[in-house]
Amino acid sequence: MKMFIVSNLLWVRRERKITIDIDLSPKISKYWALSQWYPTEIRKLGDDMARKVCIIGGATTPFDYGPTGFESIEGGAAECIRETMKDVPEFRMRDLDLMIYSHFSVHFGHQLAAEWVIHDHLGLVGLPHFRIENGGNTGGSALYGAALAVKSGMHDVVGIVGWETMDSVGQSQGSEFIALASDIRYELLVGGIYPIYYAAMANKWMRDNKVTEEDVASIAAKNRNNAMDNPKAQWYRNEHKYITVDDVMKSRLISYPIKKYDCCLMTRGVAFMLVTTEEYAKKINPDYYCTVDGLGLSSCTIRAGDRLNFPGWTERYGPNYPEMTEFGACRASAETAYKQAKIKNPRKEIDFGEIHDAFSTSEAQIYKALGLANKDNMAQFLRDKETHMEGSIPMNPGGGLMGYGHPVGATGIMSSIEAYYQLTDMIPKKHLSSKTQVKDANTGVVNSHAGTGTSISNFILRRV
Amino acid sequence: MAKTKKFVKEVNFTTVKDFRPKGVEETGLAFVGYEISDDRKVMNQKLHYDQLYTIRHGWNSPFFIGLVDGKIMGTKCPKCGDAWVPARTHCWNLDCNLEHTKWIEMPLKAKVHTWTVAGWSGRSSLKRLPIVLVYAVVEGSKVAIANELHGIKPWDAEFGMPLKIVFKPKEERVGAVTDFWYEPAEGWKPSPMTPEKERIKKLVEPVYEWVKTLQ
């Protein structure tokens, strides 16, 4: 039964009476009763919004970390758009009707509102623009924002520029800057950096799920070796070597069980992506676009220790979840995205993913949160190399954060672009060969992740 | 001149401590150097910026004043009874409608929820490596709080081990979480060496050597 109601019960400000189209089927009503405060549950998860969201092009600068730098940020943005124009010759700058800028930290940029520098350099004065910042999930959140802009009917052609210039300070200082996104009053001085928080979470997770250091080391080797086919990847441009599980095991201790090669890279890089309506996609780039069929965004505590017993999670998933080990926001946002994309069995219906491998351990934790494996078969799932190129569901064929690099504001955009290349058969053109092309890829998941799992988005991208 | 209306009671700061290292100054933004490549195509500019911040703890102040006094202060919701360290000034339970919580002094006892052994850290912590970091639940709290575990060999840390909270001597406290740390509770003894402990020991040993090389 479908009906229109005037609601003052929802999470929106009470004085704003709004009309929302809701489905009062018994299942939805049950959700309503259980958790009135989850707007996505009662708003039919956006699948009644008719306008499809499409990705029709995108490119990154090479990702690197170096004392000289290789372009200005506005120059890098312009070069990413020029490369996109080569792939999408019909696209014109004049077609853009909104620009979203995806940038994490002013500390790295030493420039407030650096998006203003880029925007007018691109000649776009007069066009609406704003910046989205959401920690490591900045890129994913920018895509979420662009998708909402298109779905709402307000905008048709949205450009996203993401960037970070992390080589403006030393690695150790850079780690400390990133840690300013932890609760500095309670955590900054006692852990100091994110790898330590992640290691504490992973140590228990690995024990609970019977996963070994070698199991996660295989993820670290996989992503770096995938990056060896990607000329823009930082690993390809710097270390430039194939590595083994043994190399990961022998790399220096960062925080047990995480070693140096279990960690992602600190990076300078810029990315650009075009998010449009289906009508525009069909007109401008009919043979090379993919759709965004599911989008989910969820949140968790800033301090990992606070997620023990959090009433919001207990209400949703029962007691002892997400504990300090699982990424509840990943599970919740994936469930939303799957529902929109009508995915019932992600293990079978998703062909590949570009996911947020800040650490090899967190990539494994993400597999579980995405529903690809469970406590009983997690270790075997890793040992069977299901997510390697030869496996049934390759993850991070583009190299991921450990291979391609992690310039925070550009990262989620990079992941989306790699997934877009897979779904439009552009990998042989963008990578060095077809070695990292996922055969017959029809559906991909893009995952972007922040804090200690504090904000996480998931997207389902599909071939047209 | 019209008398300025005051909307809040003026705060009078009578205990003032300044333990900033000598030579740290807020000079403001300054370009302090540059480098140009030999082909004169690329230039890097050196920008220096140093700023003293005032963190106004406001309603969270009892926790930080507690640290100075050698106490762990938490809060408790009078409606649902949940209690927390780190403290929450409003209840997290949505049915409690952001109820104001009450400050309570917590026992100096905790239990390890999870742990790690750090061999690398932020610039300000490098010389203290290796660090055993634990997330521990202070007795009575619903959540875990991170801090260092001292008085133990790094490879001897255990899930669920009982801890006591130990404060720095009063004159050394700065009102930050580093004023306290965890130590094993009285009577706790490390378990015998295992292959995992040997592995951690092997990973940690080079860290001790590396730290010695730091200036």
C-alpha cells in the first residue's frame, strides 16, 4: 500500500512539515517501529527516486610522494579533466552545472578553501561549488553528494575534484596530522597514529576470526602486485617490485600485527570524475558509462572504544556488535546499497571491488562487513585467494590504497574511477595490460572508509 | 559608555601553569626558505607556522581536572544507569532524550579489551617506542578507553588481563590523558612464552635498537 502522509514524526526538524512518499508494507512498518531514527529504512532507500546516476568519465594524476612534487593542485585538476576529455570528446566544460570538491585536511594543503584556487583556475566562476570533507571517506562522501544532487533533479552534470598533498610534511608528522581526526583530547597523545588504533582492533578481530598474519599479508602482496600493472600507481612509480607474503612478514613492525607493508601509502594526488544523469550519459558517452545503482553511507563512533555496547548498534544488530573489531558502518551502508541495487547475495552477485585497504587487516575486516565471508569461513576465504585476480571476486585490481596510493580526498574518487574503467572495458587502455581486467565484470562495489570505521560509504556500480 | 551586558558568569582562572618547552614561539606565518631544481623548472617554498591553541574543555573539564588530581572521573546517566569513561555529558541512549549525566569518580581498576604493540608512531612519541597500547574498560564503564600499558614486556600483554590505573607524580601532571597509564593488577603473572609471543619479541627487538639511534 502506498500513500502520502504529512509527517512530523521523522528525524527532520519538527517545524518543517514535509510530505514523504512511504511504503507502508508490513516489512517497512516493522522497521519503522524498530528504529524510527533511521531515515533510509522508512524512505524506501531512495529506490523510488527515478533519476539514475551515472559515471561517464574520470582520471587521476599519477599518485606519488616526493619532495619536488610534479604539479600544482589546480594544474593537476586541469590535467585530470583534459584526460577525461580525451576519453569523452563530446563533454564540454560548459556542461558542468555543479562542482563538488573532495579534500580532507587543511594541514596538508596549508591553504584554507583551496577549492577556490582550483575552481577559478578551471574557468568555472559563477558555477555553484562546495567542498565535502569526511575523513578518509571524503571521496566516497563526495560521490554520495554528487549522486544526491543528480537524484534530486537539481543538477544534471556534476564534476568532482579530489586531492591531497601529503608530501608537504614528513611521513611521521603526516601520520600525526591524520591522527588529528581521532579525538585529540583522549587519544592523540596515547596512541599517536591511526595504524596503532587499527592494530588494536585487528589484533582481536584476527584472533576472533582465526585469521593469521600470513593471511592478511597475502592481501598486502596482492594489492601491491596489482599496482605493478598500473603506471599511475605510487607503488609502480616508486618501489616498483613484485612482493611476496614473506616480504610483508619481514617488513618492520608498525604496530602488532601490522607491519610496514600492511599499511597504505602517504600520497600526493588529484582525481576528477563526472557524475551525471542517464540522459546526459546516453547523449555524450553512450558506449562508456556505468550506473550507480546503490549508495549507502553510515557512521560509527570516533573513538573505537566507545562502540562497545552502543545502544544504536545493539538496537539494530543485537548485543556485542560491532564490538571493537567489526566495521558496523560498513555493514549498515552496504546493506542500504545492496537493497537499492536489489542485491540479495553479495558473494555471488558482485564481481569485483575497489575497497579501502588502509591496512591489509582492514581489507579483510571489510570483506566480512560486506557479507563476503563470515566468522566460520573467513580464514579459508583468504587462503583460497578469492579476492586475487584469479579468484572469484577480485578486490583492488587497481592497486588500492596500498598500491595506487592514498591521497585522502582523492582516494574514494580513484576507487570509483577504477571501478568505472572495469565496467566500461577501459582497463587495457588505462593499465599496462589486461592482467588486471576483471573478466565479464558486470557489478562492482566501491568502498570508502574513515576514522577507525567512523564513516563508511558503499556504492554498487553496474555495467550498462 | 554603556555598561556591557554579561550573558555568562565570568570565569576566573587562578591556577595557571605554563610548561611550554623553551624556544617554542608563535611567530606567525613566515616563508623561511626555498629550493629550486638545477634545471630551474621546479621550486619548493618553505612555510613555517606555529600556533598555540587553547582547548576550552568546558563541560568536559571535570575529567581533565580529575587527571590533575589523580582521579578518573566518569559520568552516569540518572535515567538508564549507563556510565562512561571517556565521559559523556549527555546520555547516548536515544530514549533518554540527551539526559544530562552526573559526574562520578571511577575506581582505578580496568580490564584489557584489546591490545597492540607499537613500533612506530607520531613524531612526538617516537622516542617512547615500543609502546604497548591497550583499550581497557574501567570498572563500571560501558566503553573502553585507550592508554599505554607499562610494567610489562611488550610480548606479555593479554586479552582480559586485570589492570590498575597509575598516575604520574602530582608535580608532573599536565591535565592530559598521558597523566596516567595502566599497569598489571597486583598478583598478575605473565603466561609462559608461546610462538606468538616469540614472534612479537622478534618484531620488537629491532625497535629498541632503532630508538637508540634517535637524537
